[in-house]
Amino acid sequence: MFDTLVSHRAAPKCLFDAFAEYVATGKKYGIERYPLYEWTKAMIENPAKREKYLKSFAVYVDDREVYAKAAADALETALQRLVGCGLIARIIKPDTNPANNPQPPE
């Protein structure tokens, strides 16, 4: 799996860690600047959600959370062969177009 990630200039990031970093950054710079602070904090404090997100990973390409569709498609195709062999349970490729997604509260 790691060879596949390296060949696509990609690296995994645990979602729990990403959420915990968001909360820590909000505390450091002021939670009023982080609209999802309370929701994220409650989520990481919930034991069931904690367990879920400790097993969930985002994949960054060139240190970027959002990257070109062609790169995402190629990476998905390469990782798809690992689904079901015990390393990856499933792959979800989110749509980052704001018109297709609910937006955070203001």
C-alpha cells in the first residue's frame, strides 16, 4: 500500500488526528474563527466516533487535502485493488464542489 501512495506522491492522515488538530488550532487562535469547533470537539470526545475516526484516513497528494480529479481518480484506481484484503475496508472519494455539499454553519 505504501508503495502505491509514494508513487502517487500521497500520504495518509488519520481523520481523528485531523479533527483533534482543528480543535487544538481553534483553542490556540480563538474558537470564534473556527465555525465547526464545537461540533468537532464533541465528535472527538464521543467514544464511538473516536473509534470510527481512528480507523478512517484521508489521503493527501503533494501535501494537499484537495487535488485534481485526475490525481484522485488515478489514486483511487491504484488503491481499489487493496479493498477487501484487510488493509482497506472501503474507499470514499468526496465531491469538494461546494454546490454539491452542505456548507458549514456561519
